[in-house]
Amino acid sequence: MQNAIRKIAIVTLLFIVAGIFSDVYAQCPMCRSAVESAMQNEGNTHGVGLNKGILYLLASPYLIVAFVGGLWYRKNRKK
């Protein structure tokens, strides 16, 4: 049981690290085209932080679930 939990934790950690250190851009096509056109036409730089903001919002629920799962695991392991 502990071996499986460790494997899941390692895989989750690898996904988090890969998401943080890679240049993955998670945007819907409509948002992407709107930002690209605004940056080209007006020289606007508001879209530069948009991708990182989307990734931050995407990672937040997973980190919360991992934290609660870790607390639950520690509590049940002591029993």
C-alpha cells in the first residue's frame, strides 16, 4: 500500500515540476488569438503574463488536493 502511494506521489511531483519548469502554454484558441492580435496591432504586452497566470490557476486545485491528501495520509498512517 505504501509503495503505491509513494509511486503516485512521485509521479504527481514530476508532473508539477515539469509544469513549472516547462514553457507550456495553456490557452483556449479564442484567448490566444485575442492576445496575439492585441500584441501585434498595439504593441501591447499584457498577454505576456497570461500564460503563466493560466498555469497558476490550473495548478492551484491540484496542489490543494495533494495537501489535503497528504494530511489525510499522515493522519491515517498513525492509526
